[in-house]
Amino acid sequence: MNMFEEARALRGMIDMCSLTQSELAKKIGASQSYVANKLRLLGFSEKQEKAILDSNLSERHARLLLKIKDDSLRESAIEKIVKMNLSVAASEVLIDNMLLEKLAVPDEHFSDREQIKRVERLVEEAIKSLAACGIKATHSYYFTKENKYITICIEEKQNTKQNQNT
């Protein structure tokens, strides 16, 4: 039974027996989070399920892909992960970057103030992504009457041999 069949089976038991996730978890000897994580896999389209299974992506890869709500962007991420043979950790960085890029694209439905807030969130997410990769980065804001400045400082890693010699 693959991960999606298992998720559908769990959903079927919940529906058929009118169980909560916690009750089902007790009946099958699992944790509630195990059941919840399996059920999250039901968020894929049939096409996406097939692509994930055909590519032998892990369940952890699949759960990461659920961060992407847009179907075409999700399908693009699946293709990139498979093409580049990415680990789960590398896939997470890719997905975060794809989401950041999508957030950075201006949307005419937002006011200027909302666009600025989107950019601020983008900067904060970029700082978090760098930190997840072990790169120290900070950001600061500077205001004038006319402008708002955002400064990003990314610390360059020192050569390990230089650090050992000092």
C-alpha cells in the first residue's frame, strides 16, 4: 500500500466509523500526529500523486510539497526535485525559494502599502532561509520622510583553515 492509499484508508475509517483522528490513532496504535500527517497527503491531485509515486519521492518530500498551494507551482517543484535528485533538506530550500519568488512578484490587486508589507515579509523569509542553511544574516530598517530603506547584511563564512590558524 502506498502513502496515498494508506491516507485514503485512514480517511475511510474515520468517515465510516465516525472517529476523530485521536480515536483512530489509538485503534491503530499510532499517534494523532501520524494520522494527521497521513491525512494531509490527501491534498494532492491525482496527477501530482502519480508524479510523486512514479518519481519515488518520499513521504517527507510529499509533505514538504504541501506547503505550495498553487497546483502549477507545486507540479513545477515536483519536476525540479526529481530532475535535480534533491534530498528532503535541499527540497525544503527549493520550495521556500519558490514560495519567496512567488511572493516577490507584484500583484496589481494590492495597494502600495500592501506591496511594501509583502516585500518586508519576503526579506524576513529570506533571512530565515539563509539561517536554515547555516548562513548568518540580519536586516534593519531606516526611515526618512520620503523613503523606507531596508538593509540586509549577510555574513560571509571564513575559510576554515584561516580560522584554525588564528
